[in-house]
Amino acid sequence: MKNNKKFRIKLKSKHLLAIMTFFCLAAIVATFASGRGPTELQNAASRVVIPFQKSMTSMGAFLRNIRDNFRDKQALLMENEELKVQLESLISENNKLIQDQQELARLEALYDLQQEYNNLPTVAARIISKDPGNWYDTFIINKGERDGIRVDNNVIAGRGLVGIVTQTGPTWATVRAIIDDASHISAMTVSTNDFLTVEGDLELIDEGKLYFEQLYDQDNRVTVGERVVTSSISEKYVEGLFIGYISDIVQDTNNLTKAGNIVTPIDFRHLRDVLVITRNKQDYLDPDAAAAYVSFVAEPEP
């Protein structure tokens, strides 16, 4: 009966190490016994050691590159974070400079307007609140009775008329803009002195326009581009305040008067600062009453 079991040799690690050590020593002895010098031994060893050294050197260089790349990446990340902080700081400073520049431009425009109407007493005010919506058709300013502001004071900004004061408090006042549907202004053309009525229309303000009607112009002297100002017969508006330019004219259905639109120079979507004319139209008609009011406002509070 044949035995099919394969012959297997089982060696422990220490036995294997001993055998390999023995063979190495035997090789050394054989080398010296054969008369071969150390040079031949070195050559034989170099064929094994040098490739191994090269591999180890390459591995070391590879690991150093990984380490250096990691350090460079960490340095770049830190530098990037520092640059982000610097960028945010520069953006903040730039935004502040832009705001300051815009503020300066508004104040310069307000000053120029004040110089244009230097014959009228005015008080500068800032808008602090307004009705909901995109347009400043009704808003509140931060000046009031203590600053000499009264109901029916005219309000101007930019290059012309903004509205009229409708309500006052000690430190605030409400202004109804000329674009409001409830606004009606007696106006006149500059070149021909023809009278017309200017009305607010919130549907037109998206185009930056007002509506006018009752223009009596039988001789067709009024043309597109005509300047329109507050009239001399207006009950509540001081004469000569600029309203805008006529942009189009049509004949009314009665064939007697004309109507059309006026382009206003005021940006009623981005109002910030205004000038309040503290002398009312009625003050020109009754100077004594105006003088008495000015004296009353000038008196110190008890």
C-alpha cells in the first residue's frame, strides 16, 4: 500500500536563522580558503547592498518630499487664512470709504442746493422712516418744532421740490412727497408763465414722472423740455421751486387745455437728506405772523 503523504520539513525561525548563519560563515571561510581577496568579496556584496542602498535612498527622498510638501501645504493654508482676514479687513475699509464718499456727495449736493436757494431760510434734515414700499411718497425726518419746522413748510432736495410738511412733533416731522396721489401743486412754465396743475401719480413714478393738466396754451408756445416751477398763485408752495421738465404734451378732451407728463430730477427711491424751508408761503402774505413765530421759536425753553 503506497503512502501518499508528502514529506514536509518544519523548521522554527531560530533554526532557520542558525542555518543561514552557518552558510554565511561557511562562505566566508571558503572564500579565504580559495585565496580570493576582500575585493572580490566586496564586489559580490556590492551587487546586493548597492541596489538596496539606492532603494533606501530613493525611499528616503520620496518620504522627505512628502514631508516637505505637507509642510508647504500647511504653510500655504496658514497664509491663505491670513490673506482671508486681510481681505475681509480691506473689504470692510473699502465699504466704509464708499459710504463716506456717498455721504460726502450727498452733503455737497445739499450744500449746493442751499446755495441755490440762499435767499430762503432752511434746515437740513435726514429721513428716518417712511411708509412701506419702494418709494418715498410719505416719510418722516429727524427735525421738528424745536428746529423751527412747521406744517406747510416746503421740502427740497437734489435739484428741486420734494414735498411739503403735513405734521410735526418736537423732534420730527412728516413729509408728503409730490409723487403721492394726494399731492396737487399749482405750477407754471418758466419761459411763458403759463399756469398748470401738477399731480402725483404712483403709476408714473416708476418712469420718474409726474402728471400735469389744465395747461392753457392756445398758441402752442409750451414745448417738450420746458422747465416747470411752483407758481406765484400757489397757496402752500413758495414761488419758483423747480419741479421738473415737460416730457410730453397732449390735448385735453375739452380741446381747451393740455395735459402731459413731467420728468422730476428727484430720485424718490433713494432719498436720504433734505432741506426744509422754514418760511411758509403764508409768511410772505403775513410777515408779522411769521416774525412772531420766529421770535417764539427763538425763546429758550423754561
